[in-house]
Amino acid sequence: MGFDSKAIERAEAALNSMSGQFSEWLQQEITSLEACRQAARTEGLTGEAGEALYARAHDLKGLGTTYDFPIVTRMGASLSRLIETRELRNIVPLPLVEAHVDAIKAAVRDGVKDVDHPVGAALVAELESRVEAIFPSDAA
């Protein structure tokens, strides 16, 4: 089975042709994230609203870099880790969830695309450290 470099070139060209729409698509994701946050405020994190918020965070984890916002990928990953399961959503502090959503929105609004930005770097580091303090990873 050979490596088809032409297929990869075609895929990259197709992705580049769509890049003009990335900003619009990312804004749609942010609008959806905010709607899910509002639902979670009303209904709580443990039911369908929390599951929907997790789905949006997980989507942003996967799409941030594609949309040229790798910092959104990091923030989405941190939020996903925080609310991944119903059990976690039952104990997680809502203000930390809110901080993640606000940070994602601010990064997109202000064009903070990656952790090379000093404010972005500090913000994502703080969010990740707060999540790590609550749910330490198994890495030794």
C-alpha cells in the first residue's frame, strides 16, 4: 500500500479553499457554546445541558487548530477534561466551567490564536492548572 502524496495535496488545497469560512464557522461554534452554557446555568451540568456543553467543548478541542486557533483547542481540551463525565459534572465548580467558556470566547473575539500571545499563554496555563488541581493526571 503506497503513500498517495497527490491525495494529501488535494486535501490540503481543499482545506485552504475553505479557510475563508473558518471565522464564520468558529463563530457559530462559539454561539452554540454560549447557548449550551446558558442551558447548563438553568438546568445544571449533570443532565442533557451538561452533556451538550461537553459536546461543544469536545468539538472545539478538535476544531480550534483547524480554524487557526490552537489556543481554543487547548482551552477546549481543558474544559472537556473538566466535564467529561456526568460524575465529574456533578462535582466540578461551575465558576471554573464559566471561566473556560469566557476564555474561549475572549480568545476568539480578541484574535488570540495561540499560546505565543502572553495573555493567552497565562490564561490557558491558569485554566489547565485549576483543572489539574481538581483532577490530577496519573503522570508521575
